[in-house]
Amino acid sequence: MPVVEIISFHASEALIADPTLGHVGRDYLKKCEGCISLGRGFQSDDKTKVITVVVWESYGHYENMTKRDDYAGFLADFKCTLASGLLLQHVEFKSDPANAFHAPITEMSTFKVKEGHSQAELDGVIAEIAKNQHLAKGMYPPLAWGEVKQTPGTYILFIGWDSVEADMNSVKVAPNDALVAKLYEIADIDLKYVALDIFE
């Protein structure tokens, strides 16, 4: 399964005013060996935050990019889009996240198990939600679930939706209502939505 690189950061005023500034990064990554596709969008509830996803054939292909002679120049050009440092995460998902990325809205949830609970509990609830995904109207299956390479014990879930409202409505339907409530008992969850522009 390919590895997904997730880049999160606060956008500079220049990038907010002119989103095409981000094309420098897009064009550079698209030329790199092993880059399958990438997507970028502003977070739905905070238009100053950017989420970029890069699908690599392997983690090794990402590492090879960082060793290119022109990589330092790329980073220098990229800095004009940043208003803060960036968060870089790599995940090898257990199922293909392509449908989630191509959906009108992509949900990105980050999970960290609470003290007194186990990873097995969390995995079990996610498996039950996946089993009942046919009950969620407006979802783009499958759920993509995997551990963050940089921070073991942190997991990311991507789900595609027709809209944010479709997700909100899905958690009101049994058994998903009880399953989602269980998730919040087991883990601390950071939930974001983004409409990704995909480049392949």
C-alpha cells in the first residue's frame, strides 16, 4: 500500500490572497519519482489552515526527494506560503484513501488513545464503523485508517463525504451513534474537514 504524506500548516497572508503561490510546491512534487498524486485545500472551518496530502509509492521515494540537489531550493520557495512551522506526518493506510481524497469533502480525524484504554479497543470500534459504513448516506468508502510513522500511538482516519452535513447526519444513525460516542470515550480526537483539489 502506498504511503501518504500529510502536510499541515497555517497559510501566509500572501498564500491566502493568492492560492496559486502553492503551485510551486505542487509542480515540484509532481515531478518527483514515486509521487502518485497530491491534493491541497484550506480547512473548511478555518481558511487560514492548509492540508496537503501527497501519495508516494513508498516512504523511500519521499526520502529520496529530500536528497535531491534542488530540494533546498524547493524549501526556500515554499517558505513564502507559510505563516508557521509545518506538521509533517506519514501514514501507510490499511485501505486505499483515494476515494476519501476525491470526495467533495474529506474528513481527517487524528486519534490518540486515552489513559486506561487500549489500541485494541480503538481498532475494534473503527472496524465496527467500517462494517456499518453502508448505513452512512453520502460516504465514499472505504475508511482509510493507519498509524503515523513519526508518532507511534497516533492514528489518522480519512473518510470522504458529500458534505460536512452528511457526516453530521451519519452519527445520528444507529449503530453509528453509539459507536462514535464510544470513540470519544476511548480516544482524544482532532477532527478536520477539507475540500481537496487533487492533482495526478
